Amino acid sequence: MKLRIVPLGTSAGRPTLVRGASALAAASEGGWVLCDCGEGAQLSALRAGLSLSRLDAVLITHLHGDHFNGLPGLLGTLGLEGRERPLVVAGPEGIAALLKSLERAGALGVGDMEVRVVEQRGPGGEVRLEGSPFLIESRPLAHRVPTYGYRVALPDRPGTLDVAAADAIGVPRGPLLADLKAGRAVTLPDGRVVGPEGLVGPKRRGASMAYVLDTVPCPAAVELGRGVDALVHESTYEQGRADLARARGHSTGLEAARIAAEAEAAALVLTHFSPSVDAEIVAEEARAAHANVIAAKDLGEILSEAPSSA
Ligand SMILES: [Zn+2]
């Protein structure tokens, strides 16, 4: 199963003519999750062809406006669409009270939709979703306000079944093959018991990505990004302004690349560019520390597929 990564807003602080405020979709067959919801995120999602009714969860990193201000509008649209399926909204402590006060003022209009707010605290952990293929974990990052990064993964899949080998030992086509593929031993019509060993290859790892913004370089970013297919990391400034980045709780592209290299992430997707930087220069600096660096563009889709064996 593929994981489509669609940057919906790649600017820092405020939108520009070509970059919206922070938002990114991780989509798979049947559903998607939204990482951050800056102003304009829902419009950008529509342009990307993402169906709002298939949205499984919104993962908010922190409550700075450029990551949050699109959420009331998005929730209002889901309410207008008559959505009844609950929506999980994960975010830092304080997000529940903030949404509550917007609701009390009549600013949300979610109708009958239940918004399941899951506040992240302490070391973070699993964010449980029902009826969604996504496996989500959070970790606290190091910004100026409480901030959580997220890892979004698809489940591992069974290994490949060697049908010819199964034929050769007399496993009939049909449900017994499916049982073998699922890793279970089966009893053949002649009474022999056959296990999956030697017939089914190793589990295939599900595609995964990590979403790490806003933050200074931190160990949690490495943990979230460990072995992922794509690490999406903020890179607000070029290396010449590393001191400014640190003072404001941000990272440079080169610092993000060092995190990606340490985490052994297959690809590094840079985003959250200050309107004052040239994203291509930030990406070029990052290539000194990681071989596969992409400067995200709004609606510039990135496909991520885990390799076929574990
Ligand atoms: Zn930001």
C-alpha cells in the first residue's frame, strides 16, 4: 500500500503567493490524515483532490496560528457536509479548551459530528484511530510552546507466498493458501500439516513518514524519523541564520538533514520555509548531509512506498 505525501502549505509564519501556511496530507487507499491545519489548508486539500469525508484525523503540532488557524474552518465545513463519523483531533495541551471556547462562541458549527480531541502530554505515545489503517505515534519536540511531532505508518503486510512451491507440495488453491499467507499452519485434505516456513517470505514493512515541525534539532525528531520512508522536517532558515533559527525555536535545512541521516530516513522532505529564504538553497545546503532531499512545494505530491521486503 502506498503512502501519498501531499504538502498543502509549506510556508512559515504566513502564507505567500506560492506557499500556504503549514499543512500536509498523508493519504492511502480509503483515507488520509492531515498534519497541521494552517489557514487555507482545506482549500488546498480540495485542490489536491482529497475528499474531506475520508479524513480520518487531524494532527496538530502546536497552537501557533500558522499551524492551527485553518482548523475551525475545516471543522465547520465537515459540519456543513453533515459528517456523522467522529473525527480525531490530536494536539498539545490546551487545544481542547481552545476548540471548546470557539464552539461556545458559535465559531465552529460542527453540527452532529463528534470531535474527539486527544491532547498529547509528557512523552507522547500512540494516537488511536478507529476504522482507519493509519498507525500514529507522537513525541514532544523542542519549540517555544508545547509541540508534538508525529509518525504516521501503514501496517506491515504479510510476506509473499511462493505459490509454485505450495503447489509442488500439494496445497490446494483457495482458503488454505490464504491461511498460509497469513502465517498460519494448515491441514491438507490428506491430513498432512504444512506451516508457512519456507513458503511465505518475510513480512513487508508498511510505508511510513514522520512530521517534525516546529522544532530545534532534537532527539525526538530522530526517534520519530527512525527508518521512515520520508522524514518531513521543518527548515525555516538557511545555515547562515542558524543562530536566529535556534533563538526562534527552529531548524536549518542542514540541521534537518543531519537528523534525517542519524535516523536513517530514506528521504528528507523539507518544509516550513521562511518567506525570506530560497527553498532550493536551503535544500542544496541539506544535501551536504543527506543524499535524498526534496524541497516541498504546495501540492507537489511525493509518493512513498516501503521496499518490498522487510
Ligand atoms: Zn510555524
